Amino acid sequence: MRRTAAVLLAVTCLSPAACSGVSGEPRPALTWTDLPSPAPAQQVRACADALAASPHDGAPQCAGLSPADYLKVLQDVAEREEDALRSAGASVPPALP
């Protein structure tokens, strides 16, 4: 009996309708204007250039970028480094037998 009463009390307190802090007003719907807009291409490029030049010093050009834009920057820097490794590997003469 006590266990049943405790479970009912817990379920009642945890349900959103029973909480005293929840108002009956519906929450406003999220609109497209509420979502962060993508950063300008120049800012993304400047951030990528700064990270490629000195990856350990931080880049103030990257301040304020959204996570999606920062991901684009990291992908761009990774592509640049892969291209540099490929071109460095192509310029190495083949090993001698």
C-alpha cells in the first residue's frame, strides 16, 4: 500500500500537468527566423585561413561562428592538409631498390 502510494505521488509530481510551475499557455512555435543564420563565406574562409596558419594559437576570426559553420571550417582545414600531404608525397622520389 505504501509503495503504491509513493509511486502514485511520484507520477503525479512528475507529470507536466500537475506541476505548479507550468502555465496553461502554449509555448510559441519555433520559426525559421529563430534559427541561427549561416555565417558569411568570407568569415568562414578567414577562420579557416587563421586555423590553417596557426592551429594552436586560436583564431579570433572564428568567434561567433555557429557549430555548423565551425564544422565547415574544420572540414576545409582538413582538406587543405590532405592536399598538402598528397602533393608532398607526389614530390618524393621513389625508394631505391
